[in-house]
Amino acid sequence: MSTSTTFRWLVVPDDPAVEPSRDLVGGKAWSLWRMRSLGLRVPPAFVVTTDACAAYFDGGSSLPAGLVDELAAGIGLLERELGRTFGGGERPLLVSVRSGAAISMPGMMDTILDLGCTVDVEAALAAESGDPAFAAEVHRRFTGFYGRLVLGCTEELDELPDTAAVRTAIAADGAGTVPADPWEQLHAAVASVFASSRSRRAIAYRKHYGIPADLGTAVTVQAMVFGNLDDDSGTGVLFTRNPVDGARRAYGEYLQRGQGEDVVSGRVTPKPLDHLAERNAAVHAELLAAAERLDAHGRDAQDIEFTVQSGTLFLLQSRPAKRTARAAVRIAVALVDEGTITGAEAVGRVTAEQVRVLLRPEIDPGAAAAAEVLATGTAASPGVATGLAVGTPEEAQAHPGAILVRRSTSPDDVHGMIAAAAVVTEQGGATSHAAVVSRALDTPCVVGCGAGTVAALLGRVVTVDATSGRVHAGEVATTAVDEAEDGDLRRLCGWAEQAAAGVTVVEPGASVPEPVFDADAIAPADLGEQLSEIPPGTRTVRGALFTTPDGVRHALDAGVTVIVVAHRLPVLLTAAAHRGDKP
């Protein structure tokens, strides 16, 4: 693809020698450049930059001057590379439109697939593919995507049988009509992606993770490849290392005759990746080889989205994989053993909060055997939580510690998933939205429990065992990990001690230097919103306050050299990170 044209609002990430700015094109588009630079097969694309997003809001939520012309030029580049025509012709070009900020924000708008489809394009696709049913399905899917994501239709559109039924439902909802002009479709889709960066769900995610409130998004416009074209087509997600336990083996799912959103949305339950090996061993081997290259180049576990079109593999995205706390520790230690990173780097790969999560209780085996099992599914993010089962994100927010139970989750549910103690779904697999977001939040999650799960659980106190994939009635007894007996935690603790030089963290009962400040001994009346003042000259501190990140930083800034806590590693990791933040 030629990139000789100079753009104000676009970047074409296709030159292996020119790395685009992640801040300008977002993480998703940057990953396209990385994969192409490694010689991997990627559908061509161009990116509307985050500068254009900022200009969109500065201009009163309208596309900035010149962007419409540049979108036409970008589409022209795709047309020339592929020999296809946007909006018509014998070989029509369809595109996907997806958000992509420099920092991942799951709360933004879902991807629109098959954009550019019209009545005439459907007819051309039918003639080209020889399969009118495929062409009709592409049109139906696009109409549903556009109606839900751009027009804001609240009706359930996914199960409707054809395009006419989808259009009727959109009109009945008062959402408007899907444009017949593909250029109008494209302009509105780009504007909707920009607007989604200020949506409630995106704001909730940024607030939870301390991401700047005004962070905008780029928009990636990419040529479509079709996993639903024929029996030799499909879509899937592959993790180069197991995101649940960190094991060094490929982990993923594949859906024959599916498109990417089918897998990640959780609306359809795919099959294990071995199914692709059975269908097409050569494509499976090519995928695993690409995964190894991306894992090595990224120096970290990767989450890879891919599509197979008529027996040809296309990679759509590769990014550092979201993972559980257990997987984060295992992967960091394994990368040191493989000579990929140092012990000091491993300390930076694992957060104190992840270790705190890992040290949380687990179901006692004896208690589990006697407990009534109400539902069983796929263990997507381990942990144990007990609480009242509720059915909406708003109820989860209103009842702290509740268990959110849904048919499946979407970005609209993120605020409830943040508030919930655990998530349970009827549908979806290990790479569904519920699974991926729960792993990022380190929230226990069981998916794919089957029809009727919501009705069976709502209103009951349940215990979610997201390690075994079971949901038990009532409260069940638990056990906990001992950081002194876990090999990975012990090794990480040794590296963290070196990184946190200047402070010693010991368990209760150890001999410590005086004077000692005990935050737990402060009278309740003396406690306020501010951190307790540490007396000048204090060398040792203890108490619940100093198990928290703010308490650890407070102690270090006060010149404390010894901290007494029951679990050493989370404090050491916080101290190491704080030392690293100092100029």
C-alpha cells in the first residue's frame, strides 16, 4: 500500500521501518504495524488518529475539517491494494471500524463489522462468492451492528432472521434508519467511536484504573476478511500462554464459520483450539508459529485475534494478554527462567494487588464436596466469592459484594462488573467479554453455565468457585495460599527484596529496631480521613494501615526502614514500585 500521501488526520501503519506513535494511533493499530513488520499476514488498514478525536470534541462533536476527504483517500488506498471497490462493483470492499486508545479501555464502542454493505453490495457479494446466504448474512450482521452501535437501538437484534427484520426492529425502537450510502455509514461510525470515549462505561473504566479522563481514541478502518465465508473459514482467539495459570502452552478457542465478535462477545460458545488443528493442520501450525514470534518479540504473553478465510490465516490483533494474578506471577518467573527478562523486570511485571488477589482464600476441598452445586461452567478467572446473586449492573453497584449473573456481558456491563465480587454467565467461553474483562479486574468468573442459570441463582446467596467452575448454594468454607511455601512467590519475593533496597519487610514476631509505631493501637477517635502521622525518628511500623499501598508509601516517605506485616510480598512490590517512581 502506498503511503506517499501526506495526511493530517490519518496514519497508514504499513512501513516496517517507520514505527507509528502508540499515543497517536492507539494500541490496536500499533499492533497491526508490529505484525506486518514481522512479515505476518494482516488485512490492510489505516488509522484515524487521536488528534482527530481531540479535534472532534473541540469542534462541538463534529468531524474535523478535512477528515471526510482523508477518509476517502484512505479507502482509496485499500481499494488499490485489494482490487476492490467500496460501496459497489463486482468485487466490493467492506471494512471493520474499531476503537483503539493508547491504553486499553474495554468500555468503548464495540467493533462494527461489514461496514459498506448495501442492497447492491449484497448482490455483488452473492455473485462473487456464489453463496447468496453468506451475502445475506453479511448484510444482516452489518445492519444489526450499525443499528445497535451507531443508532443506539436498544432492541435485541442478534437473533432476528434477516436484514428486513433488523431494519423493522430498529425503526420500531425509534433509533432511525441505516444509511444506504456507504460513505455516510463510514462517517457516522467514526464519529460514534469518538463519542464512545466519553460514554458512561468508558468513564467508569478510566476512573477505576486512574486513566486520564480526557484520553481519546483512534479509529482503525481495516479491510474485512470473512470467517463465515465457508467451511474452511472461521475465527478465534489464541493466548500464547495460559492466562488462567500461566502455563507455557497455547490456549484459545476457534469458531468455524464465525466472525471475530462471535467469540469475544460471548454470544456463541466456540470450541477449543484443537478443533482448528483437526480441520486444517497447516493453518494451525502457521498460527502457532506466528504466536511464538509474537510472544518472543513482545517479551510477554500475547492475546492474538485471528480469522481464517477459505483456508488462509489472517492476524487481526496482538497485545499483551490480560491474565489472572496466578498467571501474572507464573509468567513473570518463567520469562526470567527463559532469559527473556531480568528478575528486576519481573518485579515490575507483577503488582502488589495481583499478589493480594493470589493470597485470597480458595474453597476448602472438604467443604466443596458437601456443598450443593447450583451451576457449572468454564472457570474463566479464578477466585472465590460469596454474595447475593443479582441480575443487573445497577444492582451490583447498589449491593457491595454481590454476584453479577447475566446471560452474557458486554461493555455496557463494565460498571457492574467492577462493583461485583464475582461474575457468572449462561453463555460464552474462556475468551468471551465476561472472561477477558473479569481477568483484567481479577474478579472470579464462571462462564457458559447454560440456559436457566440466571433464573436459578437470582436472589440467592451463593459461593462462586471460579477455580473449579462451580457455583455452590450458600456460604462455603475456604483455604488460602501461603506465600512462604509457593515457589514462584518465594523467588519473586527475593527479587523484590533487592528492588526495594532500603526497607526490610518482616513477619510479626521478628526482632525489629525501636522506636516502633503501631497504627492499630491508635484510638478510633484519633482516626480520620488522612493517614496517621508517623512520629519523627520512627524506624519500624506495623498495623493494617501499612498493608495498603498508600500506607507503605507513607511509611517510606517518613524514613521508615522496617515494616511488619503478615504477607511480605505485596508490601515489597509496593516499595519497589515507589522506589522506582522516585527521581
